[in-house]
Amino acid sequence: MSETITFEDFSKTDLRIGTIIEVNDFPEARNPAYQLTIDFGDLGIKKTSAQITTLYSKDDLLNKQIVAVVNFPRKQIAKFMSDCLVLGAVNGKDVILLNPELKVKNGSQVS
């Protein structure tokens, strides 16, 4: 388990639902990854990369809703700027994306 945090620490994390609207290969990444473009509704369109190529094809990901942290600062990954962090459960080398069971409005807050 990681370091214990307070509820106040956790409340600073902005978790939102978004829909993946574009998926591209990311050959410059150190490990196999995709570049994702995600629609977060009123929060706008954000981009990120994700090492999820072992379990998901590009077609699997298109129009899939996901959970992401949207209030991290932008981060450069190779020649690509990432705006958010998609969340998933790590199972060995595989990452299983976290997603809502039912379709919800893009930008919905996760609490």
C-alpha cells in the first residue's frame, strides 16, 4: 500500500468520464502505446498516451468511455504532450481500463 493520504489530499484529484474519439499508434513511445484523444464534454478535448496495446485494439477503444485524472499538469512523452491520465487496473503487464458500467455524460465527475 502507498503512503496514507487525507481526504483533503484525495479531494484535489479531479476524476472525470470521457469518451475516446480518436486512437493512433505511438511508435515513438518507449513501450508499446496508443495516443488517445478523449472528449470530456464541457471540459473539452484532451490527449494522452496509454500502454494498453496488449488487451485493446484501436477499434476496441474507439467510442469507449473511460475514467481519467484531468487536473495533472501537461507532461511531455517523447514528442507528444499528455493532458490527462487514463486509469486502469494493472494485472501483470496488462492494464484493464476503468470505465462506467452504463453510459454517462462526458465530463461527469467521479466521486
